[in-house]
Amino acid sequence: MPCGLRGIKAVWGQTVTFICGLWAMVALLSCSGGGNGDEMLPSVTVSIPPLEYFAKAIGGDSLRVISLLPESADPETFSPGVSVMRELATSKMFVTVGVLPFEDAMLENIKSNNPDMKVAVVCGGIDFIYGTHSHEGAAGDDDVHEGKGEPDPHVWSSVRNARIIAGNMFDAIVAAAPQHREYFKRRYDNLVARIDSIDQSVEGRLKGCHGLVFAVWHPSLSYFARDYGIEQIAFNVENKETSPVRLRSQLDYARSRRVGAFIVPAGIDKDKVAVVATGLGLEPVSVNLMSADWERQMFSVIDALIGEPATKTQHK
Ligand SMILES: [Zn+2]
């Protein structure tokens, strides 16, 4: 993504006071009543746009779904506006990934300002990957993942993980609006079938690509790579300035592995990735892994991986 989540906790720390103020304002706004039929639906707030895909797929017409972060938001600088906080305050449930630092800050606020709100996480049951990513202060770092470092937080960028996320999302939504359980269940079953179909499609397209290696600016596809036995080589692991030494060693390694694609976050400054692109002889391909269109994310990744190479440059 411009995952750029590292360091966000500090930013959130600075905005905690701001958020508290918003909660007070939200309480007043929430009492104003009114609204159309859509606003009368039970609602859940999800922390990031990709979770919207799963919530809407299950919730259909019987659930209102709001994402805390809009697609265009930079998680490092994002502060929730009044309307978002109002939605959150009126939501039946706050659904988080469970391993993103900014979610921690939000939960602290919810505990003190809206203690009755239900909170769910969707990462339960996922087999975490460690050592591919670093986000200081990630949730659970001190207890759950002791000795392993922080889990790679990009759990949603994986078709196999999506099945688990969908199951956890179903449980959360049913808890938020149990009166629609049967309706949600039918839609959940359809969603699982759809995820299985995407999985088969991706697997089919990767057939014959055994040993495929791809480069990414930020390591946002560790789970996707694991799903299909392919290799991801990342350049910007710490999400801070990549040192010339690391850049050179990664480039040397990537060249030796004959990388076939270079995926960069949507919206990234092309100058930032130019050295890598030139070094690999590949045109960077943008993929928005923070999009609410999760399906499109997955197909964009596979298109980038096995599409026609943008250049014919030969690597030594
Ligand atoms: Zn990241």
C-alpha cells in the first residue's frame, strides 16, 4: 500500500486529543436524529477499505458498511473527520484487521468513549508470516508474537487468507445484526464460492510459472507469494528511506533471480522507484492494495505478474 503504516502510531498519538474532541461533537450530532432509510440499517465500520469488500459481500442490502480510512488516505497522515467518527459512533460493530498500529489507537478511544461498542478482528486463524515486514508497535507485539517480531500486516492481500477473513467477518456481522443471519449466511456461502473461484483462476494462470519471482517496492504481497509458491523480493522493507547499500544488494539479488515484474503502490512517486525499475529493466506496475475492490486487487496482481513484460531488457 502506500502501506506506509510504520510510524503511524506516533501520528495517532498526536491525534488522540483531536479524536476525543470529535467524539464529544459526534455525541451531539448523533442526537440530531432524522436520516433516510439507508441510515436506519444496522451499520458496521471497518478499519480499512479492503475489509469493505467482505462486509458488503456478506451484508448486502441489510447492512450499512463504512470504512474508517478512505481508499485515497495515507495511513501515515490520516485523521478521521467528523462524519467518519459519527458513523463509527452509531455503528453496531468496529471490525479491524487486528494487526495494524492505527487500529490500536482507535481501540483505546473506543474503550474510553464508547465502551459498549462491539469490536471484532478478522485476522484470527491466519497463519502469520514474520520477518518480511516491520511496523513498530504493532498490536500484540509484546505478547502474542513474542520472539518472532511483528506479523506481516498485509493479511488481506491473499486469496487463501480471504477465506478466513470472510469467515471472521461473517461472525462479526451476525453478532452486529443477528436478525438477518439467514440472509447473511446465503451471501457468505456465495462469497466463499467466489473466493474459491478466484483462487482456482489465479492458480490456473500461474500454472507453468513455477519458480516465478517478482519485485515489489513495499512487501505487501508476502501472503500472496506464499499462497502460490512464488517469490517476492522487496526493496522498501522498513517503509523508510532505503539505504544505497540495501538497494544495491537487493538489486543484485533480484537480477540474479531474473525478476519478471515490479509492482509498486498506486500513487507512488515514480521518481522514487526509478532506480529499481531501471536496474531491473522493468516498467513499474501500480496496484492499489488498499482498494475496496478486493477482487480487482487480486486480478491486478496476477495481471502484473504474468502479463507481457513492459520491456524486453535482458538482465545479466
Ligand atoms: Zn506494509
